[in-house]
Amino acid sequence: MSTKRIVATAVVTAGVLALSACGNAGPGGAGSDEFTDGKLVLAVLNDQSGVYKDLSGPNSVKAVEMAVADFQERHGDDAVVEDVEVTFADHQNKPDVANTKAQELYDRESADIILDVPTSSAALAVATQAAEKEKLYFNIGAATTELTNAQCNKYTFHWAYDTYQLANATGTAVTEGGATDWQIIYPDYAFGQDMDKSFTAAIEAAGGTVGDHIATPFPNDNFSTFLTRAASAEPDVIGTMQAGGDLINLVKQYNEGGYVDQGIELAVGLMFITDIHSLGVEAFNGVNFAEAWYWNFDDENRAWADRFMEETGTRPSFAHAANYSAATQYLEAVQAEGTDDADTIVGHLEGKEIDDVFLKNGKIRAEDHRVIHDVYLARVKTADEVTEEWDYEEILATIPAEEAFKPVEDSTCSFG
Amino acid sequence: MSSPTSTSDATGTGAALAGTGGFLGRSRRGWLLVGLGLVLALALPWFVYPPVAMDIACWALFAVALDLLLGYAGLLSFGHAAFWGGSAYVAGLAAIEWGLPFPLAALLGAVFAMALAWPVGVLSVRRSGIYFAMVTLAFAQMLFFVVNQWRGLTGGENGLQGVPAHFFGVEAVEDQAFYFYYAALPIIVAGMWFAWRVVHSPFGRVLVATRDNPARARALGYDVERYRVLVFVLSAGLAGLAGGIFAISHGFVSLQEVAWQTSGKVVLITVLGGIGTLWGGIAGAVVIVLLEDFLASSGFDGIGIITGAVFIVVVLLFRRGVWGTLSDLLGRRTGRSHAVERSISAGDGEEPTA
């Protein structure tokens, strides 16, 4: 065969292939107005394998499945849609993966809503996709306030917590509790700087003072010099904005330094019950922190936590409860409106006041889609106070929904 | 980077298979492979989810760019994320601030990557082997920290969100990943052609000589360091081109792009595909990107374990990577590879005709 003929064959093959493909396939079309494909699809996009696996991960999917089962039990034959599916994907805390997976979930798996999405950069990437595809997105796992400020959009709701709320809850409550003289240690990057600012504002509003703002490298292992410096001013409390592995190192060094005996408390900006579980209560003795929800807070929470325990063999974190709540409220909205059309559901939810297992005195703010609810100041129990596994927290104070979150007047959000 | 002989074998066979007599080569096999490759590239978004197809194309060009440096100059850069990510940020900013069409934005990113690579290259090519890898890693980490701290410009850890894909007002391309792929593919292919051209130029021959025997190359009057800096800059430029398109196709740029894990991933892809085969990067990108995409929805929680295991198996069993092994098998059947190999390792500039 001559070269020319081979080339010709190749070109023709390519052409035929391209043309034939045009006929039957094509890029995925956008969703229709009724129930897409006659079913409802709830997608959980989160970290199934990395640092947030325990905080949300596979058990968030379980929580959403529980919400679906409860919904079907509640409405039985009256349910406006029979076929409700739960799907999930692992974003590995990588924004690139989250971005691609979000598109895929909306387009290919015809997801009507994406839930969870921890890690701020990934959360913001998914918000962009939600706006573009005009599909719903309830964020639970991410802390960035950008979701309800500069980067907000009509289809994105922020369900559980954010950096402002964390700083505000801990800063205000601890200061009002009598510890007015603060030193703040924060990691020198976007999250730490934001937290430092929010904390300072909250402390000063509550009548406290912040001495030094001590910036540390990130990531970092050795915090002893920073702690010594903070303690030398003899404050009532040291506030730390470290998270994850850095936090664990800092707390260990705080304990070794014997600062508790000098009467210096430790307040933590961002901490989860899973951190306590992995390190043990001894490591966090007496630490104060903000909690969005606690499983052993009241009977309602406890009853749900018992059911969750049956399903998963573990106690729920706030993220699991929030996923359950978000999925439930979405399903109820669909039931009330009889459609999965995103704009209708947004209209239904805006301004709605909700009380459920997660949202106490909850309300979905129409202006910025921040979901507000009561949050708590918690203290880690000492080892002899712990009566059962996961019984790690004592709730010191409840911060009412209206005071817990950033005031709506201060939000820079506008739905264009 | 084991023995120089095995690398040079791979070079020979890879080059032979990729079509040896000019880009649209005189050889039959060259024609066939180029045709087949293009058909597959064109057909890809029909079989693979289009954004994933775009990822494959971008990572493939990135790996080809790295192989230019690793396979042909024998320099293992562990800091190529700086060029991929640096370009991603420049391209993203250009698209946001000035509304540049994406090919121009990506090109601007590539120019930035080359400008960045020049001083880095001048300083790092004085060392080779592990020291070169460490120096490049150090520079990449510097860029990482600058990007992380310069929040006003880069958005810090939140990343640069909402990068628009402008394309001269063609809405299908701007809105749909499927058409975007076809708009971006020519740029990717052009980048690969450029890499191929570099390897098969007199410059490329000298490069191989500086890799195999720098002392001899120097004795022949070639300025080894200059050649290395130049290939470093060219490689950075191609990596930047890929990074720019990647950023715009995703609509945002994150710290992930300049993180060391990205440098690691592209080395993994290149090694998996086959060092010194140039096109091995394409095979590696297909395998890794598809594998990661599949695992992300599979419910299996040990993605690193799988990709790591694949890597170990390939390194232990297929020393020349996917592409190297395949082309070696094919070459053995036709008995061509040895002739080519010898002619190349002997420094013979003439292409053998099949």
C-alpha cells in the first residue's frame, strides 16, 4: 500500500468517525424544567479519603441516605417523586477535581443538588459551577465566608458554619465569660489572617483587649517560642487559629509548657469533634472552641445520633447532622413545590424559618443565602468527666442565631 | 534515570515510531501513528467526559514538556509546577482583567513561564541529578509561597475564581467544555509538534550528546550549560502553555497548580509513559487522569495506594514505561528498533529510512 493511500484512509476514517459521532452523541444537554429523568438525584461531593474523611466523608453520604429514607417514610404514597437517588464523588480536597466532578455530577448524573464540599478552594470552585449550570448547591463542610459574600450566587446556600461565626462565637463568649485579656497566635496565610481579624473584632466588641497578634509560619511544627512569647504578657487566654496537624502540635506544646497552671486558658478557632476523637481528650484538656452542633446536646440530637450510630457505628459530627438537615429541607421543598426546578426551590427556601435536628432557630437568609442557627461555645471535658465514647464536650453557652453569624447588612453579596 | 543505555534505547525506538523523516514523516509507520493519534485525540471527548478529556490533553502536553527536559537533556526537574502554575495564574489574570481570548492568555502565560524559567535555569543547570531536582523544587516552593501570600492578586488559598474562557465571541466554545476541547486541541498539538521538532533538530542531537557525555560535548565545542538553559526554558514554555489552557478550561486557578504535588504528578506521568519517548507522556496522562477520575467516583478510599501501586509495577516491570515497552515490542517484531538505536547512539544525524 502506498503512503498516500494510507493517509487517505486515515483521513477518511477520522472524518467518518467525527461525522457519525455528530449524529448520535453530543455534549450533554442542560436539565429540563420538570423532574429531570423522572427522578431526583442528590449528590454528595466531599473528601472520601483524606483529612476530612472522618469529619464528613462516607458518613455524610449515609446521613443523606437517612434523610431520603425518612422522607419516603414520611410521605409514602403522597411523595411527588418516587425515585430518589443518592450519589457521591471524592474530591480529594483538590479544587480541580471538585470542579470537574461537580460538572460531571450536574451534567452526566443529572444531580439536582450537590451537598457538603469541604475545603474552601474546592467549595468556591463548585459554587462557580452551580451558578453556571443553574443547579442547587448546599455547602456544609467549608468555612470560607466568601460563599455568602463576594463569591455568592443565587444557587449556593451555606448551611452550617463559617470563619466569622467561629471567631465570633469563641471570641465573644470567652471574653464575656471573664477572660478579657487576649494574645492571638495565627498561621500567616489567608485563613489565619481572616480568623485573626474576626476574632479581634469580636473580642473588642465584647469589651476585651488583644495584646499581640503573633504570626507563625504555615505549616509549622514548633510553637514553643510563640507560646512563650504570648504567655510572657500574662494574658487570661491565648487564642490560636491553627488547624489540623498544626493545632495538634500547638496544643501538645501548650500542655507541656504548663500554661494551664499559670492560669492561661487556650481558645481554639477551628476544631472538630473528630480532632478530639483522634487525639484523645487528655490532649485537649479544658480547651474552649466553637461548635455548630453537638450530638449529646439535647434529647432530639441524641435520638438522631443513636439512629446514626446504628447505621454507621460512630457518633455524628456537626457535618453529618448538617448534611441530613440540608437534604431533608431540600426534599421537603421539592415536596411542597412539586418540582425539582432550581429557581422554584430557591424561591421556596429564601427567608424560610426552619427548626430541625441540626438547625435550632434556623433561618435561610434571602439576601446572601447564609443559613443561620444557634451555635455553641464548647469546652473539652477532662478524662474523668467522659462517661461514654464520643462524650467529649460540655456546652458552656448557646449563641443565638441572630448574633452568631455576620450581620446581613455587612454582607457584600448581591445576586446579579 | 537508571543506566544511560536503557534511556538511549527508549529514545531510539520512540523516535523511530513517532515517524522519523520529518513531522509528517516519509515513513509509513510515522504517517499511520500520527494519523491514528490525531483520530484518537479528535474522538476523545465522545468517549470521555469532555472536561476530563481536556485534562488529559493538558497533562499530556505538560508531560511531553517535562520529557523534553528529562528524557533528552537528562535533567529531572522537580519544580515544573512553578511554570505550569505560574502560567495558569498569569493566563487567569489576563482573562479576568483584560478579557483576553484564551489562546492569547495561555500564550502570555507561557511567555511568563519562560521568563521565569530563564533565571531559574541559569542558576540550577550548574548542578545535575538530585541536586538539580532539589534546586528546581526550591524555586517552585518560593513561587508557591509568593502566590499564597499575595492574596490581593491571587486570592491566596481560595484561588482565583471565575476565570472566563473568551474565544472571539464564539459562544459554543465559551460555554461548553465539549467545543472548548476542539478549540484548545490545536494549541496542544502545536505544542507537541514543537517539542518533536526540538528533539529532531540539530539542537536536539546536541542535547542528547550533552546528556550522554557532557565532557565530550564540551570538548567538541558545545556550551553544555547554554544548551541546558535553553531546553529548560523551552520545556517551561510548553508546560506553561499546558497550564494556561488547563486553568482556563477549569475556570479557576488554585494553589494546587503551584504545589509540589503537581510537580510530582507530572514526573509520575512521564515515568509511567516512558522517559525519553516524548509521546509516552500522552499514554501516561491517559492512564493517570482516567484512573484518578474513575477512582474518585468508585467509593474506594485509597486513591494514592492505587496510583502508587501502578507506578511501582511500571517501574519494576516496564522500565521504559508504557510507551517504551509497547514500541519496543512492536520494534522487535519488525526488527527495526536496533538499527535506529545504533544510528542514534552513534550520533549519526541521518535518519534511517524504513
